[in-house]
Amino acid sequence: MNATDTLALLPLLLLAGTTIVVMLGIAAKRSHKLTAGLTLTGFAASFLSIFAVARLVPRQVTSLLLLDGYALFYLGLIVASAAAVAVLSYQYFAKHDGQHEELYLLLVLATLGCSVLVMSVHFVSFLLGLEVLSVSLYGMVAYFTGRGQALEAGIKYLVLASASAAFLLFGMALIYADTGTMAFSSVADLSVGKSNLALLLPGIALTVTGIGFKLGVVPFHLWIPDVYQGAPAPVSAFVATTSKTALVGLLLRYLAPGTRQSPAVFFLFAVIAIASMCAGNLLALRQNNVKRVLAYSSIAHFGYILVAFLAASTMASGAVAFYLVAYTVTILAAFGIIAVLSTSEADAADLEQYRGLFWRRPLLASVFTAVLLSLAGIPATMGFVGKFYILASGANASAWLLIIVLVLTSVIGLFYYLRIVVTLFSEVPEPQPSTQRLDWSTAFLLGGLAVLLIWFGVYPAPLLNLIRATLGGPN
Amino acid sequence: MILIFLIATLLLGGILAAISARWSTNLPRWISLAAIAVDLGLSARIWTGRSLSASKTWYDEVDWNWVPNFGIHFHLAVDGLSFLMLMLTFFIGIIAVLCSWTEIREKIGFFHFNLMWVLAGIVSVFLAMDLFLFYFAWELMLIPMYFLIVIWGHERRVYAGTKFFLFTQCSGLLMLIAILALYFIHHQTTGVYTFEYSELLGTTLSSSAELAIMLGFFIAFAVKLPVVPLHTWLPDAHTEAPTAGSVILAGLLLKTGGYGLLRFVIPLFPRAAHEFTPVALALAVFGIIYGAVMAFSQTDLKRLVAYTSVSHLGFVLLGIFSWNPLALQGAIMTMICHGLSTGALFVLVGGLQERIHTRDLNRMGGLWAVAPRLSASALFFSLASLGLPGLGDFVGEFLVLLGSYKVSVTLTVFATGGILASTFYALRMMQRAFFGPNTNSWRLPDLTPRELLMISAMILGLLWLGFYPQPVLNIFAPAMHNLQHEVQMPAATLGSQP
């Protein structure tokens, strides 16, 4: 590892440095504002350094990490979404009593874990990144130790995540036993007789279990609704966006397009995708808790992403990247609104709390409407372009069954999104004046996300160009 | 550029109307009227500025790169067919604003915002010549319509609005898959990624692929038109929507289905459409009779009018799939006249409901004595609806039947039976609501000057179309010629169909 290699790791080093600075900051002076400020500065520095190292890529740093355009794109998305979560946390936690500074420490650590994941090309860095992420998340999910739901969510996450990590490790061991190497390239070749498929295929299946757990796809989705519901809204946003983005980024790298097309792997993922799309949308139908609706809808959305993952072309990896950006922007805005409406006693999760929101707070409700329409994939939002992109890559790969399931289940999905929209616009007998004020940082963030949501929904060309430039897309 | 202004004026008008509601309740209404008036003026500019050379397909067009990575263009263009639809849109748009003048008293700004945006969506649908843009506009016009139904509708508005949205969205997504399939097949054969209508015409497709893709489009348009059995959203949506919503649904949204069949389904997939013709014709005739029978047995006046739409739009489907000049002219005439006559009936029913707060036929009766002008207008439009010669609907349906006679005598006979059935429901409606004894001793104000103005404009329109339809047919003729030119399917071969 020479000096240039170290320089190439600058975004990671800055994140790691931020944790130390934040920690020392907390030790020196316990101030919510200062800690949040340090965290955001660290994220900003790390984000900017991505542009600085962009001219060094592609570059393999040790056998563990690969820095290429792909890694940098996902890294940018991860750091940006984590920064947005930090902004949301600031207003959200300021409403609550207690000490909030450690949350930022955990947030930066979890982000570091995510960043390692999208760069890793080796089981060692994979496991290291995943564990840094998981361990930080246990703390974040159960941050309100006084709330029963939060503790339940934290314990549930801890137990299931540890179990899935065990599966993952066992899978890695099997693959290593077969191929003798821990690099991802070892699983690339499934067809040739030189590898022992009796070890390799179970190995892949077990590692997919570990990844599928973190992605929350069926049948590894059981923790999702409880954790979304129990965790503080900004933490739910982090679980939904940043950590899942990292895992998708890893999954695309781990199973190369050729591997995905081998029949066994294709079948495995096709079943997971179809089950996720159906179960996610159907289970969300009867929920009256907005956070749980978002949880179940996330199961379905990652089913959609798997459709593009299975299409396995350059177009498809562009579709995955676009969809992740769209989903991140949309979900951050959604949890941002939940965070704004939450009180110090409980998060604003019950659907009834949203009744007639449009007539009380038209701007906030308009943003939420745009968010829901984006999740439903209605034109003029990023969600539509994302869904279009996925359908296009599916059609391009002639995966007709998958895209027809996608279409039919997303119509079911429309039903519960519309239910929330109707609630937003319905009459209230006596509108109570809202007490939650919107501070300027959250207002700025929500406004920015809404503008992105519509702007890239109407004119996606700049983002598509960026994706093509970094990942190599169609045409 | 004028085409962009057409859409932008409506979008901007909607935003201004929403903002202006802070200061005055009437301002949003006047702003909406002004925006539509500006659009009418712009359309006059298009008409006078059109190029008259026969080789040019379009009166005017705009073609911008939109998403070059996918070969998506922002391509708007207007020909005779689109122009007629635009005129209808603006006319019905004005009626929709006027008929909600006193009906809508709450959230006026947001109402007019939605009204303007749904009109903008419809205008974009009629202008889009890029299939991606078309789908974009197709879906976009749903959302404001959905809000119109669920916020200002009647008792079961949420159910009706959601059903409407789910039906259209599901069929729309099938169309999106079909569009994508066409896009990739076109790329495979030519190496060009494009959603451009004129380039996708004449894409070589295997016959099974062509049929599958054609069905994707057909179902989307059949839901909108509506074709029985995909019509079940329509009675609910029409009944529960506020008057302006029903007028726009019946007058315009259904027409987007007919327009889509005419513009896309048959020109893009002539062979598959040809194979599919017997099914489509049978569905059309079934719809005509089914709609009439269902209308006859309704007790909710608004639902009755809604079912007449199912019947009338059956003629449009019959005309389009007969695909000969007479039938096509008939289809376009039916689309326009149905917009006027059914729109007017919804205005009258809405006015009646505003006065007596019920739509139940059993509770009405004897209204002629207390509100003669309203009743007489209802009689006029019922007669139009049952196809009285001298009024526009007659011309349309007569031409359709003439055209379809060349294709299938049997089906034409049944379709004519549908006209007969329409006499029953129209007269029954008159009988129950307006004639007979006034058992409930209703006392209600007659039509106001504002309503009279709307109604007389629609009466004059129908009379003009009934006695002198030639200008409409002349505008449509070059466009029809082009559409038929795209399709190497002479009418004679269709004549061999059962």
C-alpha cells in the first residue's frame, strides 16, 4: 500500500477521522448542536473528497477494496443520505430530552461500515463492513432506551442480525473450502467442472441469506416492520436507505452478471423477488401505521430492484443505481415528514394523525403526496423514471414473468399509497393548530428532496448521464 | 412553440387559480376561464398558421430531445384529428368551469388547480407523438382527476376514485410494457432506440408479438373508452364525481381512449388489429346493447346517464374497428357529439341535484311544471342521445352504421337495435323525472342565466353538427387519409370478416 493508495481511501479515512473528532468533541463538551455540526462537516468533507479521488480510479487498494466509478457512485449516495439523516436527527432529537450526541457517533460509524461494503471485493472486507454497520445499528435502533417498542426492535434486530451473520460466515467458509480464495471472483465461475458445486451453491445460498436479511427481502423480512416502527424516525430512514443501498451495491459486485444468469442462482433470486413483491404489497394493504406501511412497501421495492438485478446487463445496473437514488430521495423525504410531525412522546405513525394534513400544512402534505406518488411510480416523479428503467431493463432481458408480476403487484401497492393520499386530503371536523415547527435545516432538506424528486422525475437526463459516466450504461 | 404554450397556459393558470383563492372566491374561476380562452386563441393561431400543403402531416409541431439516453423526445404535434379533440377539450373545459360556479364552494383554489391540470394532461395526450411522452401524459391526467373525485365527489367518492385510479393505472402499466416491447423489438430490427410514433410505424413484428403488444395497448384504451367488460369503474366514477368531474370524464377522458385506438392501435399494429376485428366488433355491439339495457334499469339519474356513455362509446369502437372512411367519420362525429350531449346531460343532472339534493328517479316527477326550461333542455339532450335526426349524435351513429354495414351486416343489425333501446331509456328518464304528477311537490328555481348560456351553447353546437357536419369531416379528412395510408389494410379485406 503506497501513498496513492492511501490517498484513494480518503473518503473512508475522513469518515473514520470524523468518528474520532466527534468522540473527542463529546468528551470535551456535550452539545447537541456542536456534535451535529461536526458530523455534518465530516460527511461534507468525505463527500467532497469523492470528487478529489475520482481521478485516481479505478484502483485496487490491497486485495480487500476496489475503488472504481461504481464504488464512488454508491459511496456518494451513502454519504449524502447519511448526511440527510444527520440533518433530520438534529430537529427530531432536539424535541426529546436526554443525551443525543452518541447517536451521531454511531451514525458515522454505520456509514463507514456501509462505505466499506460498496468497495469490498473480498469476504474479509465484506464481513468487517457488515459488522461495523450492524453493531452501530443495534445501538441506533434502540436509542430510546425508555421506549418499549424501541427496545423490542433493537433486541429483535440484534438476534436476527447475529443469526444471519452466522449463516453468512458459514457460507463464506463453504465457498473458501471449495475455491481456496476469499475474493468475490471465486464465485464467478459456476459452470465449469473445476469447482465443486455441492459446496459452492450452498455457500452462495447461505451468503445470500445474510445479504437478504439486511435487504429485508422475503423470506428474511420479519424484522423490517418492527424495526421501522420501533426505531426513531431518522434511524428508520437510515436503515431504509443508507444501509440497504450499501447491501445492494455489495450484492451487485458479489454476484457478477454471469453468476446471476446461472440457472440455480437465477431461480433463487427470481423466487425471492416475486415473493417480496407479492408479500410486501399485500401485507401493507391492511396497515394503519405509516411507518409499517413504509416498511412493507420497502420489501416490495427491493423486490423490484431484484428484477433489474436479475436482468443483469449494463442497462440493468444503471436501473438499479437510478432506482436506489430515487428510493433514497423518496424515503428520506417520507421519514423527514414523519420526523417533523413527531412529538416528544411518540412518532407520528398513526394514519389518523395525517387526516386532513393538506388543509393544515399544505406544503408538507404536498411533499408527502409527491413522495407517495413517487413510491407508487406515477409520472413526473423519480419513482416513475426508476420503475420505467427497471421495466425497460426487464423487457430488454425478456424477463416477462418478472415484469408482469412487478406491474400487477405495484397496482396493489397503489391502493395503500392512495389510501394515505386520501387521508391527507380528507376533511377534519375541527382542525387543531399544529404545534410542530419546521426549523430551517429540515425545511431546506425537505424542500431540496422534493425539488430533486420532481426535477429528476421530469428531466432525468443529468442523473442518467452521471450514472452512465460512472457505471457505464446503455447507448 | 404554440403547442408548448397551450399546455403551459393551463398549468400556469392552475397554479395562479390556486394562489388567487386567498383573495377572492371568484378569482380562481375567472382565471381558469381566461386560461382556457387564451388556449382557444392560440388554437385559432394554429388554425390560421397551418401549412396547407398536402405533403405536411402536421399543422404544427415541437420536437425536443428530452432523455437522449433512451431516445425519448418531447414531441408534440397537431393534425386534424388532434385539432378537433383540442377544440372539444377547450369547449368542455369552459363548460366544466361554468357548471361548478355555484356547486363548488369549498377549497375553490385547489379545485380549479386540479381542473386546469387535468385539462393540461388531456391536451398533452392529444398532442404527444412520442410514446413515452404519451404514457407520461396518460398517467399524469389521472391524478388531478382522482383528486376531483375524492375531494369534491358525492357519498362513495373514495371508493369510486380509487377504483377509477386502479383500473386506469393497471391497464396503463400493461400499455407501458407493450410500449417497451415495441421499443426493444424496433431496436433489434433497426438498431435505433426510439419512442417516436412515426418511426415505430411499420416496425416489423412477428404475428404473435404483434398481437400481444396490440392487446397491451388495446386494454389500456378499452378501459378508458370503456369497452364492456372493462367498464365497471365508469358508472361509479361518473356518479360520484362532482358535476365538472363527470363532464370532463364523459366529455374528454373517454375520448382519449377512442383517440388512442385511432391513433395508435390500428396504425401501429394493422395485422393484429385486423385479426382482432371480429372480437372488437362483437365487444362493441355487446357494449351498445348492454349499456342501453343497464341505463334502462337505473334509478339513479346520474348512473343512468353514465350507462348511456357505455352504449354510445360502443359505436365509437364499432366505427374505429370497421376502419373504412364512413365508419371512421362516424366514430369521430360520435366522439364529439357524445361529448356535447352527455356533457350537457351531466350539467343538467348536476344542476338538478344542486336544487333538490337527490339523484333518485323515484323521488322526482312533475318537474316540467316547476322548471320548464330545465326540463325542456333535458328533453332536447335526451332526444339527441336517442339519435334524433338533425342533431349531431344521429350523424355520428348513422355514419358508423353505414360503415359497419360494409363489414358485417349481422352486427350492424344488432347495433341498430341498440339505438332502439336508447329510445326506451331516454323516454323513461323523461317520463319519470319531468312528466307525471309532482308527487313530492318540488319547488325549484329554473335555469339561471349562466346555465342557460352553457346549455344554449351546447344546443347550438349539436344543431350545427347535426345539420352541417361537413366542416368537422373536412378537418378530419386529411388526418384520416394519413391514418389509412399508414395501414396497408384495404377496407375490402375486412369485408370478408363475419
